[in-house]
Amino acid sequence: MPQIAQLAETYSSQIFWLLIFFGFTFFVIGRGMVPRVMATVDARDAQIASDLAAAQAARDEADRQEEAWRTRENENRAAAQAVLAQAKADGAAKTEARLAEVQQSIDVRLAEAEARIGAARASALTEIEDVAAEAAQDIVARLAGVKVTKPAAAKAVKEALVHG
Amino acid sequence: MAAEAKVDPMHQFTIEPLGGTAGWEIAGYNIAFTNSALWMLITTVVLTLFVAGGLKRQMVPGRWQMAVETFTGFIDNMLEANIGKAGRKYVPYVFSLFMFILFANLLGLLPLGVVGLHPFTFTSHFTVTGVLAVLSFAIVLVVGFWRHGLHFFSLFVPQGTPLPMIPVIAPIEFISFMVRPFSLGLRLFVAMMAGHVLLEVLSSFVIDGTNAGVGFGLLVGLPSFILMIGICALELLVAGIQAYVFALLTSLYINDAENLH
């Protein structure tokens, strides 16, 4: 086994050259190059992370804009509906008022007409009584030859009309 | 190798000084530039090219950059899962460790023998894996004592241990703690060596069986060859898994030091 057989004569050169070359590897590659490679990786990771964050922020901003637009839209719609309802209510109130007015005038004219009809009926009734009393006076005078006074005839006619 | 009658499965682990550097010394210690050091150099260069290719720093990554970022992200996630937020400062070390071992394992498996070169897997030497393990262990000790001071010794007393049990538990925990660098280094060394020896032994079956005649070639060589293809795929898997296990255990040990229970 050369590793043991040659140990005494080669160990110093093995150790010497290993320290030289591994030292070079450590100081030039390990300390010099690896941190720069890792810095590149870190920079890329940071870049990706910041890009993602920016994209997320833009997305949030868009969501916020949409939300604001939606709120505004809803407000506008509510306002329009309020105006509509107001106009409807106004129209209804106006119509109702006009209707009430017309109804009132109709009522008045109805009452007037009824009063006129009542008056006409009353006057017609007295006229009938007058005519009936005169007729009764006449009939009594002709049949019985008795002169009946006008108030008495009128009284009799009224009784007859009442009992009828 | 095919020309030799006998294939030595251990020969691939032999260390040879290259280009007359056998005599190089510092303070009496030999530092010859060996084939092992050459493959460490190749590993380092390939790894540097690989990571540098992913350094374009584009916001939208290309394939290469994506591959490099996958590895750093993998180590980063592993440390974060095991240690937490504080794990990030260990990414340079654990990444270097993982990639260095992974590339060493994979480069050592390259079938360069076909074109006459001999790939050398330096992670199959416990001198190398041991140094890496000791490095990880030293970091654990330094971080542990730095952050917790002498309180770090409470690592040897698991939470909720009854008082009379402490004298028994503490030495066991201490031993298991001290064994960590050995298990860490030996695991990688053994796995890599075993795989390469197995491949070499199977290849010797193929070569010797075929040399022995058509009958033996069909009886021994062909099944061995098919088995070898499967073992090659398995070795690729092992190369990745062993690098992962080394990095994972290192991060677990650092977690002990960082968070202390």
C-alpha cells in the first residue's frame, strides 16, 4: 500500500502542496468568487421579490380603484333612484291633491243639486195640497152644498195625505 | 498496462516526483512536486475555471452560471439547515471543501489511461484527507472556544444527563469527539481507495481472462467488464456522496461549535 509505504518520504510534500492548492481554492474561490456568485443570487431573489411586491401592489391598487368605482356607481344609482322616487311621490301627491279638489267641487255641486231637488219637491207638495184642498172644497160644495172654509179643507187634505 | 502480464491494483496510488523535483526541500522537509501535487493543481485549475465561468453576474443566468449557482445554493441551504442563519459565514470554507473533494474524486475517475495518462486520485491518500479533516476539526475547535470559551467543554455533557452519569458519559463523549477527524479523513480515503482498487482488480480480470483464451475471456472477462461498467457508475455516485458526506459532517460539527447543543 503506497499510502503507508511511501508515507515517510512523501507526507511533507503532500501536506505542503495540499495546503498551497486548497489554500488557493479557499482564498480565491471560496472567499473571492463564491460571495460574488451568492450576491448575484441574492440580488436576483431580491429583484424577483420586489417585482412580485410591485405586481401585488398594482393589483391591490386596481382592486381599490374598482372598489371605489363600484361605491361611486352604487351611490349614483341610489341617487338616481331617490330622484325617481321623489318625482313619483311628487306626481302622486299632485294627482291626489287635484283629485281631492275635483271631488270637493263635485260634492258641492251634488249638495246644491240635492238641495234644489228637495226644494222643488217641497214646493210641489204644497202645490198638490193647495190643489187638493181647493178640489175638496169644490167637491164638498157641489155634493153636500156645504161651504167649507179653506183652512178646514186644507187640514182634512193634510190628514188624508198623511194617513194615505 | 495491458502489455504486462500482471496488473498491480495498488500501483495507481504510487507517488512519483515529477521533472527532477525530487530534491526540493524547505527546512529539511521534502516538497517534491509529485503526480499527487500535479492533480491537486489540475483540480484547482478546473475548479477555478468552473466557478469563474459562473461569475458573469447576469440577472438572467445562463447554463454555466446556473450550474455554479446550484452548487453555492446547495452548500448555502445545507449550512442553513444544519447551523441556521449563522451558517452563512462558513459557506466559503465548506464550498471550497466540497468542490475540491468532488472535483478531485471525479477527475481521478477520468478514463485517461486510454490515452496513456495516469489519473491520480489524491483523495485516496490519508495524508491528504487527514489534513482536510484536521482543518475542519481545527475550525470546530477554534469556533467553539472562540464563541463559548471554556463553556465549550459542556459539549461532552449532553443535555439532561443525570448527575451520577456525567463521569461515565463525559469520557465517552470526549472520545467520540476526538475520533471525529479520524473518521472524517478515513471515510473518504477508504471509499476512494476501495473503489479504485475494485476497478483495477476487475480490469485485471478482464485483461488476464482475455489473454488466457476465448473461453476464459467469455467466461470471466465479459462478466467482469459488464460489472466494471456498473461499478464505474457506482464510483461516480460514491465520488459525489463522499464529497457530500465530508461537507455535511463538517457542517454538523461546526453546528456543535456554533450552537452548542
